[in-house]
Amino acid sequence: MTGQYALTPKVQTPNIAISRQAGGRNDHTMKRFLGRLLRWAAVLFLLLVVALVARGIYAFRDRVPGYQLDLKIDAAESQADPRPLQVGFGRVKINPDLADPKRPVWIAGFGQKRAATGIHDDLWAIACVVDDGHARLGIVALDAIGFFHDDVVAVRRACAEAWKLNYVVVSSTHNHSTPDLMGLWGPHPLRSGVDPVYREQVIAAAVKALGDAVAALQPARVAYHELSMPTDGLVADTRKPIVFDPDVRVMHFSRVTDASTLGTIVGWANHPETPWSQNTELTADFCGFLRDALERGVHHQGRELAAGLGGIHVYVNGAVGGLMTTHPSVTVRDPYLQHEYKIPSHEKSRAVGHQLAARLLPALHEPNVARYDFAPIGIRARTIEMPIENNLFLAAAYLGVIDRGHVRWKRMRTEVALLTIGEASIACVPGEIYPEIINGGIETPPGADFDIEPVEVPPLRELMPGRLKFVFGLANDELGYLIPKSEWDVKPPFLYVSNGVYGEVNSCGPDAGRIIHAALAELCREVTVEQSGK
């Protein structure tokens, strides 16, 4: 046993030493591995930070760097040296290609993943060019949900110098049955619904329509109309206070030679979303039915129910914020077909268009209306910066869902304009403005986020010059809703209803309405001073 005990240390001691050496090597290897892992993690983290910053720089870049506009064309020169009025119209289809099932066309306006299944009626880019012999103004209306300022600049830059266009306005009808041109209605909330090929198609179509209108310029006369349009059974205001911009305003251009119609510019305020959210067919909605009725008349079962005017007709939407809409709860009666429609459908859209046509056609056919072959053009247009306080808008821009330029962090370039054409004035508003900012009726209701008196005062129509005062909504941009600051409401207690109101989620922020009102008010005052000769 003694020998056995004597041998034991000699056998076990080397094993302990080897074990310690192996453990040391394993510890060292593990430390080296962890060190490398941490270094790689740091590199990957740094690359991630760089990628995130780069993505932000790219997403919030200025798409049209250095673009700035401060245009002033006074009508005084034309008034001092009167020259004959010339007008031309042009139109180009903007139907998308639905042939490839792998490239679905996403319909804008309600929710995501609404793919177009067909084309019920054609979509158009329709242009009118007006020339007073001193200045030349181009107006394009698109059957579209909205068109960002960057895209408007692209249209302007693609116009030929030979066309001699001093200013171009591109507005959208805000149609909710047209392809997504803003990005918010793709297959899911994190993916844009805009097809870049289609966007380029629309830009090219707007340019061609303008070129066609320039080529069609000819001596013309203009008549001005303002017609009452009751809202009952036609338009609902889905957010208090109940304030509408109900009337229809028209500039009717006719040939000097035979008094036949060249075309019209028609302004009214209503969301073109009549077929509602389950519709998957592209359509120009009531805007298209109205234009068709003005041009070709109304026919049913081989009978002419109303005579058309011929010509080409431009529909421009107005103060639709609030929200002005032919809601599914509204029953619309077709005055020609004597049918009522409540359930959303294309037939209901036709009934809305016919309601407008039934009031317009008799007035536009009236021969004993004052017509003018002289209409001085005045133009005031200015780019401004709009602060973006809506974090959803910022996130959508960062993710590429909304693809538009920013002049700097949380600031977008947009544009306002005030135009005069003879007795008419036009306020070009880059979004969906609430009617109370235009016509008055702003409230400071209990529960609003800002306990202030109305700041968007006086109403813009009180400041606008001329006899016939148009509002072109979604003109040269789409900023979303332009809400009176004293009616802004995102925090409980909510105004009017217990579960909150709709609008703020699609607005740049509580100061957007105030900024646009102030910018347009300034232009109105400048024109008033100019016209007074002071």
C-alpha cells in the first residue's frame, strides 16, 4: 500500500497540470473569440448606423435643389395695352397598363392592397392655356389622388420654351378610384403603391396636354358664371362645424368666329369617392360624367335628354377638407334618369355628374350672356416651406412610402399662387383646405388642443379680388388636410364626438392651415394694392 500511495502523486500531478494548461488555452481562445465577436458587432453596428443615416439623407434629400419661385406678373400691362384673348385646350388619356398581373395597379384613397381589376371609364390629363397677349398661363387637371410639388416641377421643366408658358398650374381632382401617385396605398403600409413608370406616364401626359393646348390657341371670348348648388342629397360634411363651399363656378370659353364652345373650367368642392372603398374599377367618378355631359350631352335609350356644348372641359376641385363627400349615407337623384341611388356605384357617380350638368347646361347654352374678348392675366406665385410635425409622414418618407423632396429636416417645399383672369381670381391651394378657412365659420370648440381664437381670418374669399372667386384645391402639391388651428384635436377630451375626429392623421401639422392662409392672404393684399394703383 505504501508503494501504491507513493506512486499516486506521480500519476495524478501531470494530469492536473495538463488540465490547467488546457483550461488556460480554452480561456484564451474564448477571450479571443469574444473579442473578435465584439469587434465584428461594433463594425456591424457602425455599418448599420451609417446605413440608417445614409437612408435618412437620401429619403429627406431635395429632389429639385435650389428650386425657388417668386413670380409676379401684373395685369396692369395688359390693361394698358389690351390685346385679344386666346384660349386652347388639350387632353391626353392617363389609363395605366393592367395587362401584367405581376405588376398590380394599386388604387388610392381608402386602404392598402386594393388592386385595380379593370377600367370603367377613361382617366385624363386635361389642359387649358389662356393668353392675353402679354402673359400665357397653363392649367392642367389630372384624374388623380394627388401630385407632389416635385412632379409639378418636372412637368414645368419638360415644357418647351417655344410654348412661352409664363406659369403652369397642375391640380388633381383627388379621385379615390385612380392609381396611387402618392405612395400611401400599396400592398401593405410599409410599401409604396406608386409605379414609377406610371408616374412618368402622367408627367409626360400633362406636358403633352399643355403642348396640344398651346397648338390649339385661337381667339376666344369668356363668360363668367356662379351657380348655386344646394348640398342636400348631394354632399355631406362629415366633420363639424358644418361648413360647405357649395357653389359651382365656371369660365366658359367660346370661339369668336361662331360663338361655339371651346371649353370650360369648372370649379366645385366634393371628394370624388362616390363608388367608395369596395370599388376596384378605375373611373374618373362624377368628374368624368360631368365632363362627358357638358361635351356630348345626356342620352338615354336613344333619346337626347340634354344637348351638349362640344369642346373640352376641365374640372378642378375646391375646398374639400372637412370632409366634403357624397357619403354612402347620401341618396342622390339623377335629374335626367329620374332614379335615386344610395348604395355606392358608378351609377351614383353618374347621378352626381348629372346633378351638376343639369344646372350648368342651361346656363352655358344661354345666348344672352356677357362675353369678353379681353381678360387681363395676373400671376402671383411663391414657394414656401412647410414644417412637418406629423411623425407618420416623416416615417413614411424615411421608409420610401412617400417619395418627395425635403428642403431640410422636417421642412418641405410647397407653393401657393393667386391668379387673375379678367373678372375671375383663382387661389391655388396645395392641399385639402377646410371650407371655413375659405368662406368663414371657424370655431373654437371646447376640447380643442389649442385654446385660441381663430387665426385663419378673415376668410380668403373676403380677401380675393374679382367677381368670380375660384379655389383650386390640390394645386401644385398635396399636403393633406389644412385644418384651422383652433379646431385641431388629437388629445382628449375630443371635440364634438367622444372618440375623436378625422383629419389630423393626414395633415402636416396644426400650423399648416395657418401658414397657407397667411401666404395666400399676403398674395391677395399684394394684388389689391397693385389694382388700386398705390
